[in-house]
Amino acid sequence: MKHLTAINRKAKRVEEYIAVNEEEDDVFALQQGPPQQRPHYPVGCSLVFSPGWEVDVTGGTAGLCQPVERDLYDCYISCYWPAQVPDHLNNYPDWTSKCANATKDWRKIDLVFP
Amino acid sequence: MSTFRLGEFHPFSGGGQDYLYLVPSGAIFALDPLSHSLLGQLKAGERSQDELITNTTAQGFAAPEVEETIKELYQAHVIANGNGFPAEVQAVPMPFPLQTLVLNVTNQCNLSCKYCYEFGEDRVATASTLDGKPKFMTEETACAAVDFLLANSPGRRAVHLTFFGGETLMNFKVVRATIEYARAQAHAAGKYIDFSLTTNATLLTEPVIDYLAENHVGVTISIDGPQEMNDKLRVFSNGQGSYEIIAPKVKELLAKHRTRPIGARVTLTSQVVNVKAIYRHLKEELGFHEVGFAPVTTSPVRLYAIGNDGLRTVLEQFTELAQEYLACALRDEQHGFSNVSDTLQELHAGVNKSHPCGAGLGLLGVAPSGDIAPCHRFVDSDTHKLGNLATGIDRTTQVDFLERGHIQRKPECHTCWARPVCSGGCYHEAHVRYGDTGHANLHYCDWIRGWTDVCLQIYGEIAARNPKFLAHFEERKAI
């Protein structure tokens, strides 16, 4: 090796190993763990406790989906969360038709009995 | 076409030279300007080989040189391409040959140090686990332990016996008889055996000191510094400090016992964190060869527990004292701060530990009853018992203990660059903090990384400015 200088004993062993295996294209000189898994950014609700993410992206609670009136439409129109809101896509397309403004008219929304 | 990304390493510098500490191999390489430039480019993200060559030749380097450097970096796993490397999970090679046996020759002590892991509030051996068991190891049990060590160390030329307590010298008669027996048996088995013990120094007398010196028994003294610090927690049962009793005895030991280096072992607590003052006293005033420090193992709620602020103070003081070590090393002189020399030893070897230590592998602890434990800190704990001298090691329990302690089982460690040397940290510490020997010691992570970084910089500076000093670390200690 010309550009890396082995300093400690393990580095010297790595260097020797590389020299011996020079001919092979991909030398596995060392044991190395699997490729790192990086976290992805979630879109939508979490798997179990939607919409109750425990913390928001800043680690606090201010940006959480609050279980309040205005969330009705979030849940109803965009994702349909069974047991919390009726199924808008298939069975209850008119569930919110009497409710123009959820924060004012939410009392007009009735229960459904599937 | 190959696309490269950075592999896993920790960059550091020392003595004006840039280095890489490769994870997980533990290899340390020095960089030249060309490799340094390539790594700088990859910091921003993945780059193709062509891009790297174009950018680097623009800085005045020749293309064949650049290609050669990329190959070297790839081969040493400094950089990686998209495929990653195969993961290998090592099975523990069983049975693992023993190297060291620690005999707790008694679980009794004439001191009542408040933080003691055998008697303090966080002890693993309780009244119920000690009930009905012997308090002092008999000569018969100790000799059986010697036979056990010799029989279970196939392939090892040298083995080691350590005497521990309680207070070891409260059973000195058995220590002496065991050393004589062990020497004869080892000779017959064609093995070399050496001995060491740890003591609180209260029972050192002239004949004991003479015996230890004549028999080349390594001695470690538990002492926490000058009187006002030592006597805070290292007290007799009536609360009286132990310093006045031990100081003259320690001086006599250090004057007479010249066949092995004598070390001091300091336990740092919230009340005792003045590392430099303690070192000065023990090294320069009392004359210890080496001084090693360890923070107390305890539940965080105890008054003597060192909190995060305390740990930061300890790291600052360690760093200052380590600079003195460096200055000595550059002058080819020995310095007695053993936390540095121990870490440099491991960095020089390039350890990449599957387990934090040798407990349960090459090292076992033996209780006065003959029960076998992973190490001296777990003796007389029923939950951690790995067998008995009479019945041998329970391999199922041993494998379970080792599997839980394996680095592959500690996901928190998998993104940490210090894992080759730390591997999750002390099992006993983990047990006390988290109730599980296999838990990573997360409360120490910043400290371990900080300290390893300090030691890497010192190592780098020595390698750049006085490389011949590194020969001191060539001889492998038991790691």
C-alpha cells in the first residue's frame, strides 16, 4: 500500500491480507456488518395508534395529530381509520354531508351502525 | 461502473497527521494527502469512480495514482461500494480454554466501604444467596480450582490465578497453600502459572509482604487517594477511615516488593473525582507503579453515584492527565496512568471485541463454595451461577450468558464507532443498571467515545513523533 500507512498491528494484518489476496477482485479483508439501514420519513399515520403519534418530528407533542374535531376530515377523507371514522370510500360517502365546518358542525355528524 | 461511499470509521489526528480508526476491524491507518482528498469528496455523499478521478486530478494528482488510492481505500474497507459486506455472526467457540481463574477466597471483609459491590446496596449476592454457604474458601476447594484451571486450559502455555475477596488477606493461609500447590501442579502439567491478588492493604504485615515479593505475586491495592478522599467511603464498620492504617503498610510493600509492578485501583464516586490530585498522591507521594481509575458501579440513585456532570469532569481530568502521559511517551519515559496504557494497548492491537471482556470465556470467578461465576463480581449470585467445581461448567447457561453479551445482540451499539473496544461494556455494570448482563451500558456511551477519541489522538501523536515507543505495546497482555 502506498497511500495508506498501516499503523497498528491490526492494520498491518489487513495490509498483509490484501497483499496476499491482491489478485482477487473483491477482497473481503475484514468482517463487516450488513449495510446500514437508514430510517425513512413516515408518511401518514403510524401503524397501530393512528393518529396518535407519541411525539412529533421535533420530539415534542405540539405538532401531533390531535384527536379533535378538525381531524375528522383528515381521517375520514384521506386515510379511513376503522373504528374511529366510517369508511368514506365504500360505505358512508355521505357521512359528513351535513357538516360543512367540522369545528362548528361536528354535532350534526351521526354515529353509523354497520 | 463503481460508485463509492464512505465505510465505517472514526477520523482523528495527532502530531499533525491524519488517521482513520476503522470500524469494526479496529485497524488504524495514516492517510496521505490524496486519500484525504478522496475521503473529503465522499463526505458529501456517493461518488462514482469517474467523478472521483476527475475531481482529484483537477487538484493536480495523476489519474493512475488516484485509481490506485481508490483501490487501496476499497480494499481496506475505508470506502465501500453499494453492495455492502457480508455479515458474519460468530458462534462462540466452545469449550473456550480458560486463561484466568479468580478465586474469591473469602466473601468477608474487615472494611465496610459504602460502595462495595459485594456488600453495598447494589450487591448481587444477598443474605439469601449466601445462606448456608461457606464464608472462607477451604484449601481443598482452592486446590480443586487449580486442578480445574489446568484441566480446562488446553492449548494455553501460561495461565493465571488471581486471589480476590472480600478481603483476600483474611484468608492468606489458603492463598499461600494454593500458590504452592498450583506451582507444583502447573509444573507437572508443563504450564507456566502466575499469581496476583487484590487487597485493601489493612492486613499487610512484614511476613506477608516478604512472601508476596519472593513469590512474584502481583499486587493491586484498592485505595482512593489521599486521606481526605480515601476516608470518605473506605471505612471500617465503625465509620473510621482506613488511610492511617494502610498508608505505612503500602509504603512498606512498595519499598520491599520490587519483583512485580504494584498498582493502585481507585474507585471514583461523586465525592471522589479529583483524578489529578489522586494520581499525584498515589504515584508521587506513595510511589505506586501504576494508578488505574474506574467509576463506581452503582445504581444511579445512590448518593455516591457519579452523574453525567461528574462523568464530564472525570473525562476532562482524564484528558489532562493523559496529556502528561503523552509528554512522557514522547520523551521515552513511562507514566503510571494505567487507563491510558490499557487503552493504547488495545488500540495498538486493534481489538475488535465480540464481547466486552473475557468473563465467562477465558476468565471465570470461583466462590468460596466452589460455585463458578462469569467473574469475581458475580460470585455467590444464584442467578449468574455457571456451575460448580465439582460438577463442571454448565455449558447451556454459559452459552446463554455469552450469546446475550455478544455485540450482535446489542443493536444500540451497531452504529457506534467505539464498539470494537467497548462492545457494550461491563456485564456487572449492565446488570446493576439495567438488570440484564446483556444490556449495553448506554449511560457511558458519551464517556467511552470521548475517552477513546482522546486515546486515539495520543496514539496518533506517538505514532507520528515517537513511533518506537509503540514497541511497549507489542507484547500482548491478556485482553
